[in-house]
Amino acid sequence: MSKDCNVKENYLKVLGEIDKEKTTLIAVSKTKPVSMLQEAYDAGCRDFGENKVQELMEKIPALPKDIRWHMIGHLQKNKVKYIVDQVYLIHSVDSVELAKEIQKQAEKKNCQVNILLEVNVAEEDSKFGIFTDNCEEIAREIAKFDRVHIQGLMTVAPYVENSEENRPVFHKLRDLAVDIGSKNIDNVSMGILSMGMSNDYLVAASEGATYIRVGSSIFGNRIYAV
């Protein structure tokens, strides 16, 4: 499956381009077979990101137990119960209603859940996420849940040919995190910035990303069912 794509080589190349003390590389493994994830794991990767709950649930039992799984795709409320005690971090919380469901399921599973607020910095109609103007208000509401812990912010920047075009987006997310962090809201940390993908992770890292989410630059283009 991976003969045309040297996962180890690709992973180590991306890793070598970032400051590993400041930025953690998440290998985004959506649509990829377990064998390719195992190659990345063998190369040292311990953080994997998935977009779909069903795929996540199929892969978790098939791979080593010390992997930190990140839910990075849009999360539907009716799927929360499957992953709430299975993932290291949910990157894509975009409403108080979703956080409320995470709280409810966390109570049932008796677990604590770390999340990021997904922010639609560029206010694209095609993207999920909270607008920057509403972010603090929503953070304050979600902070009231005792099993849901905001650890920072995430954004999906626009697709651009020139990665420098996304620098203002990443800069704005960082400024928003600094602003919210300065308010010292109980149960709200702004220590994590999840931003940057295969086409712009170097710019994101230079703007303070603590997580970059890289898929095709490690695993090659996505595999879609026909």
C-alpha cells in the first residue's frame, strides 16, 4: 500500500523542519490503512489525527496503546459517546451544545476531556468554527462544565497556493489566545495552538503553533473509496 510513499522518510523530513521543543507534529492519517500508520509509529510518531469517528474507532484497537489520538474533524453530538474516553484531545469543539454533550458523556464514562475551541478565523462559509468575536463568550460558557477542559484554540486556514497568505490567519489566532489567556478564566488554558497543515505548517510553526496537523506530506494524497 505504501510502496510509492516512504512514510518514515516523509515523517522525519517534516519533523526536521520544525522546532520539536515548541511544536508537536500530528500525523493526520484519515483514509490511510493501519499499515501506513504503523510505519509512522515505527519512525517515532506518537500523535495521530483522525477526522471521522468510525475510522478512529477502527484504528485505535489495531495500533499500539501509547498513541495519542486527536479528533480533528467535525464532531457530531451523536458520535461523542464513542470517543469521549478514547482520545487525547478533541480539536474541533465549535459550540456550547457540543461541549454540553461532551460533559454529559464524560459523566457517564467518568472521565475528563481536554478540548480545543475551533475558530473560523477567516470566516469562511464552508468551514465550521466559532468566529473570533464570539470566542471568549463561548469559552466562558464551556468553562462552567467540570469535565470539559479548554486547552487552547484550533483553526483550519484557507487553502492557498502561497502559504504566506495564511500568516495573518495564524497571527490572529495567536493574538486571540493571548487575549483570552490574559483574562485568567477558570478552567480555560490557552497553552495549545493547533494550526497549520501540509501546505502551510512552516508558516504556522513560525507563528507559534504548538500542534501542526500534517497528512499528505507524510502519507501522500488521501485514499477515497470509489
